[in-house]
Amino acid sequence: MTEQKAYLAPRIFDGEGWQENAGLIVENGVVAGVVRASDIPVGAQTITLADGFIAPGFVDLQVNGGGGVMLNDHRSVEGIRTICAAHQRFGTTALLPTLITDTPEITAEAVAAGIEAARLDVPGFLGLHLEGPHLSIARKGAHDPELIREMEDVDLANLIAARVELPVLLTTVAVESVTPQQIAALAGADVKVSIGHTEATLEAAQAAFDAGATTATHLFNAMSPIGNREPGLVGAVLSIGGLSAGLIADGYHVHPESIGIAMRSKRGPGHIFLVTDAMATIGTDMTEFTLNGRTIKRADGRLTLLDGTLAGADLDMISAVRFMHQTIGIELDEAMRMASLYPARVAGVAETHGHLGNGARADFVHISDDLAIRGVWIGGEAVHLA
């Protein structure tokens, strides 16, 4: 039996543009259209959202933890469920729980948990992001150097096998530890390959892109910078049109002026999109936690190892959208695309996520005019109401 609901709001951002005084029509968890208020179908249950606007739910491709849980330490369906739920209150309706460089055994356990979470259709679970262990020690960031290593045949086979059972699988690799041939094999199996934690030259980055890499991990952070004689990975991201890149927009990981320069410089059709790189702290008042046995401190919006190295981010997605709009000056609709449509494209799920076109999943958010989350729906079901 068809259940039709109409969510009426002063404005609706459908992922492409704005519609005033409109209604979002939802049938059995799927978007059936955005119509003028006067055209809402007779008999539809109407839910009026008196202020603010409706927008697509956010899609976050790099989420290490939330709700007091790190995927590295809670490699279970319940761990994944906790992480997804913690980010829903901040507007994220689809995410990739992210495993930071760890042992082969722990990686296998995380993959098994992800496969089970997909089978159970955990709300908000989109797939997995394996960030490492095939990185560069020179650009390790907070990753444990003792666990970083080159990709071997068994690693390649395991990733390809995991993708068969996961809806989305993204992996961050460095050109120092993974060959173009391995990247091509991964891409051929529909594993999304991101270049990161690397000293890659422009030439090496181009070779990785030619082999099938489509994105770069947290632009500017843990990667070779632009130089006068070597553009590095930052230069590659900006100049190679087909490359996209995640960005941690918290004001700590990247200077606002650098973000502005990148936004003005990025060649399309690829885009810069938002990631939180969030850790266990999101949705909690905890002041520290551990990663690979090392203490990470939380203070003043930053997460750091004891030596001061940034270790992930204390960031949620609606805060990143506000930062891009209010601090960087990006138009609000573009800031929201950076948090929804663009990452959905990178993950290969833009047919159903990141917009409110006909046939999309009814994953949407109600946002106040001052950019606070008022309500979140996944598959047409309310999961958070302020």
C-alpha cells in the first residue's frame, strides 16, 4: 500500500536549486517529487515545517568515530550503529565508517562488521573507508608508522573480495606503497581509490589518476604541497579536472585563505567536498580517548596526539557547512552540495543519495535559517527531531 507524505517548508533545496513554498513528496521511503504547496496531492499526509528549509541529508566519506566509539576499537555492528547514530543529529544520513591504519586481523574484523551492517541495513551505513595501511611514513600524520606497509597480493585480493559484499568500499593509499597496476585492479573491481598520506609528485598523482584513482584524502593535510618547481598532490588535485578531494573545514586543519584559494582554483568536473574526519568525541563530552594505544587529547575544537600532531577532527557536518558559508563565503547551496551531492558522486551513489530528485532515497534534513539541524529523516523515517 502506498503511503504518501508531504513535507511543506518555506524553502526546499533539492540538491540543484531552491524552490519556494514547496512540498517534498515521499512515498514508501522514496522521493516522489518536489511540488508547489498548491500542488500537494489530495489525501497526502501533510507535515508543515514552519521555518527554515529542507535539504538533502549529508554524505560523509570519512568518519573514524562518534558517540564515544572508534571503529578501530569497536569493530562490530553495534559500533557502526553507534557511529552512524551519533552523526545523524548533525544532519549526516549516509556515511563511511573509517578504519585508521591497523593490523590485517583488525582490518578483517572491521570488514566483517561492515558486511553484517549492510545486511542488517543499519540506518546511515553506506559502506566502509579503509584509510591505510598502505601509506607513506613520511606523511603518516596520526597513523601508527609500525603498521604502515606496502600493498601485497593478499591485500589486493582482500579488498576486491570485500567490495563484493559491501555497498561502497573506499580506500586511501599512497603512491609510495601501491602501484598503478594495483590501483587499476582496485578500480576495475569498483573499489573507490583515494590518494592520501603521500609525498606524491604531480607525475605520480597523474599516473594514479590514469590508473583509476578518483579522489584525494583531506586536501592539504598529510600530502605534498604546491611548490614552485613541483606542484605536488595539492597541485594535482587542483589541476587534474577528474580528481575530487575531501576537505576538513574546521579552521584548524586548513587555513581559511588556503581553502578560498583552492575553491577558486579547482578545475572541474571534479569537486572539493566536505568530510569531517570525525573521531569518537562527536556527540559526547569526552576530553580524551586512545588510538592504537596512543592518547588523543580534545581541547578548543582540536584533537591532538601528545606531541601536538592533529589526530582527526572534532567536527560535525553541519558545522563544516556553516564554516564554508559563513567564514569562507561560499554560497549556501554550494556549501550544501559539498556536503551531499559531491560526496555522493564520489561514492558512486548519486542516483539515490545527495539530492531530492524523483527516485532518490528520502534522506533529508530540516535546517533552521541560522543553520542548525531541526530534524533528520532517513528513508522517510524520522531519526532525529530537535
